[in-house]
Amino acid sequence: MFAGLPELGISNGEDLKETLTNCTEPLKAIDQFQMENGILLPTLQSALPFLDLHGTPRLEFHQSVFDELREKLMERVATIAEGKDEDRYGKLEELLEKSFPLVKMPSIQPVVMQVLKHLPKVPEKKLKMVMADKELYKVCAVEVKRQIWQDNQALFGDEVSPLLKQYIVEKEAALFSSDLSILHNFFSPSPKTRRQGEVVLKLTQMIGKNVKLYDMVLQFLRTLFLRTRNVHYCTLRAELLMSLHDLDISEICSVDPCHKFTWCLDACIREKFVDGKRARELQGFLDGVKKGQEQVLGDLSMILCDPFACNTLVLSIIRNLQELLSQDALPRDSPDLMLLLRMLSLGQGAWDMIDSQVFKEPRLDLEVVTRFLPTMMSVVVDDHTFTVEQKLPSEEKSSLPYPTTLPDAFSRYLQENRVACEMGLYYVLHIAKLRNKNALQRLLPALAETYNDMAFGDIFLHLLTGHLTLLSDEFGSEDFCSVVFDADSSRNVHRHALRIMLHLHHKVLPSYMETLMKTLEPPKQSSEPVKDLYTQLTEKMDAQKKSPPPSDEAPSLDLGLHPVTVPTTASTPTTPL
């Protein structure tokens, strides 16, 4: 406890023990020890007996004085560090030399740590001593740890790893939330709100203004993205940069070549739309990648691979197609649409680019523009025409039947091209949002086979389950239920199917529900969350049997999900997507 005192020429308990062992008059020896090691203030000698008369123990008095002096000293250290004295760091280094031998003494340790914290460069020897002692390392300030981490990537990785795992767990928890809502889903939180998350704030604090640590974190994220293909690491890459931007850490933002691009894209994500002005800014950044700096495309592709960025791009593409339909224009005639497709393609090719280390923009398949999009627009026209006809009197309805199957080209591109597949999946969500049951029944079977099983990804299934709640009454139809649940339950569908049934089981016909429960029963090797969901569903079913049936009358909710329309002339019909 008193280690280090002899090095500073201060007596400790062992010295007192030795004095008492070798002395002939112990009381005089104690008095002498107190005189030599007490507070060296002459005016205090007369006050001590006075305190004795009032029953104040000497230990209590000295402890209070010590505490006060320690606080004053720590304040003085902070004042020196914040001052403009050219020799301020020299003074702190001198104080560190005098105090460091007492770093293991609990009462002195805060002072030593305060000095270490304010030194921009702690002597290497002292850093090694702190790093070698687990207890010292644990209590030292993050400012000191940064100096240790920047030359010890393994140790920094050990500190960062639990945070990265926590981040992924939180993202997955959001995707599997028991709440189903089209208004409050995975993409609802604003970028600013997401950056206030615990993990992002901790990582930002750990990095501070240290470019080397920032580069290490980015390397960790690239490595984990390559190892797992988990796109949430791409989200964290963007959130971390924008968190440093919020704090105005110019030391890092000014050297990250992706900063301005990410800042502009962040504004688009906030608005959930890429307007023409920002589209031109983003294009300028992409076209501005200089020869010899192509590696920047790797980081740009990761930022565009962020699901929040991808969501914004596809929503913007859908809106752009709507405008083209209203203007009777072709997809290839829209520069904004071509840029959106270019960025979507770059983002979806992120893993391949980083894995191959070939930093070159993937070439957009022109047939997506010349064949898939026109086919998709024809599907849109079919769906819109059918919806309009349903509102017409019988005598005005067309004799042409509504097509029950999709064009072969549409289904083929969903299977063979990831950019086309992403747009097709979002069109399914759009149709669900419009509560168009017939169009949805035509589209859902096409999801059985999609590029790289994209339709079975957690993010899409999370969104789809939320959107399907808008058609809750349709679950009373066995035909509709068959289309919704006719998927391979061994894939990623099982858990999401249970999530939606927890909310809508009372809408399903009892005879079909009985069959569905057998299908949804998890096998023994299923994960615990799946088993828990099935148990919850079983309990709800049992409770429903014991209680009276719910009233069919429910208050209507205006969810604000009307299709976006584009101002047109009176002679130009508007075809909403």
C-alpha cells in the first residue's frame, strides 16, 4: 500500500517498525517520527494539541488535509495543461517523475493518472509499465490508453471486439423485434439518432482525434465484413465517420477521402430521398476519384452497401420511375436514375471489390435499364390499371382479365441480377403498402427464387412482415395465406413467419391455422429465439380459445401511406407506383 515512499525519501511503516524495535524510549521515538514526517508547517504545531482536546483523531485531521491537497493538486495539473505556458508539458513530466513511484498507492494514484491524462506524449517506459499492470491499465484515462493502443493493435482489437459484437446483436435485435409496424421499423430512426447509440459513442471516444486508431477500426470493419458478409459493419463504418463529423474532429474528417460523400449521402438518408442537386454532388465525388487513388472506391462501396443507404437509393429509384411513367419517358432518358442505379450497383458489389482488391466500379448491366425496367414498368401499369378499374362501374370495366402471372423477363431478372432483384423486392413492399392484394398474390411466388436468396434476407423479411400487417383482414382467406406462407421454412423465413403470426393469428381461419402451426413447429435443432416465439404463439392460441372472439369493428387508422403523386398537366394521366 505504501510502495514507492522510500524511493522519494519518505519514511513508511517499515521504517517506524525498525525505529521502535531499536529504540530505548518508544514514546520519544514516536514523537520524533511524527515531527519528521508530519505536515511541515510550524504554525500547525500549536493547533494539533487543541484538536486533541476536542477529540479529533490525528489520523482524521491528516486525512482531511491530504484529501484537500490532492484535489488542489489535481486542479493545478489541469490548469497547467490547459494554460499557454510553453514549458507546461515539461512541468507535468517533472511532476510525473516525482509522483509515478507512488502510482500503486490508492490515495496518490488519482494524481498520477491526472498527470498521465494531460501529457500528449507519455514517456515510453511509463506506458509500458501501465500496460504491463492490469490494474493500472484498467483505471488509466482513455487519453493514455490511446497512446498504448496506437502501437499495440492486438490490445486495441481486444478492446474494440466486444463493442462490435454488441453492435451486431443490437441490429439483429431490431430486425427481430416483436413489434410489427410499417411506421416504426428498422429504417425509422434518423441518422443522428442512430449515431447516439452506445457503441458508436464509445468507439468515437476511444478514437478521439487519433487517425491511426481510426484507420485500425476501419480495418477491423473491412475484415469482419469480408469474413461474415454482414452489411451492418458497413452501417457502422458510415455512422462512425459521421459521429466524428458531428464532433467536428477535423483531424480525421479532413483526411478521410469519403467524408464529403458520406456527409452528402447522410443528408439523403435523413430525407429518404436523393434529389437532383444531391445526386449531382454525389456523382461529382464518384467521378472525382483520381487515378492511383482507386482504393477509395472500396470504402465508398462499403458506405453505399449500408442498408440505410441502399434503402434510400431504391426508394429514390421507385420515385424516379413514377415520374418517368407520368411523363411517358424511358428509364435510359433519366440521368438521375442512371446515377442511382450506378450507386446501387457499386454498393452491392462492395464485398466482391474488397475481397478481390480490384478497385474498379462494376459495370451496370445495360439490359437492366433497357429490358428489366421497362418490363417492371409494364407490371406497374397492369397493377395500377386493375386498381383503377375496380373503382369503375361494371359497364365501364375492360373485358381484359387481370394477368395472374408475371412476365418471364421480370422473374428471370429477379433470379439473375442483384440490382434488378433489389428493385423487384422493393416493388413488392410498395404493392403491400398500397394494400393491393391481387398484385401481391402475383408477385409473392416470384420470391421463391431470387438472386442469392435476397428475398430471404432478414432486412427484407423484417420490412415485408411489417407491410403485411396492412392487409391483416386478407389473412382470413386461405388462398392469400397459402401464397404468403408458401416458402421453404428451413430458410430464414421461419422466425419471421412466427413474428407475423403472433400478431395476426386471430385473423387466420382455424382450419388453416391448425395446419400452419404444424408447419411452424420448430425442429429440435432450431435456435432458442425461434422456440420461444413458437411457445408464445401457442400460449396466445390457447388464451384465444378461452376468451370470446374479438369484435370485427376496429377504429380506422390513417397511416399516411397514400402514393406519392407528381404534378402533371390535365392531359397527362398520373400513374402512381
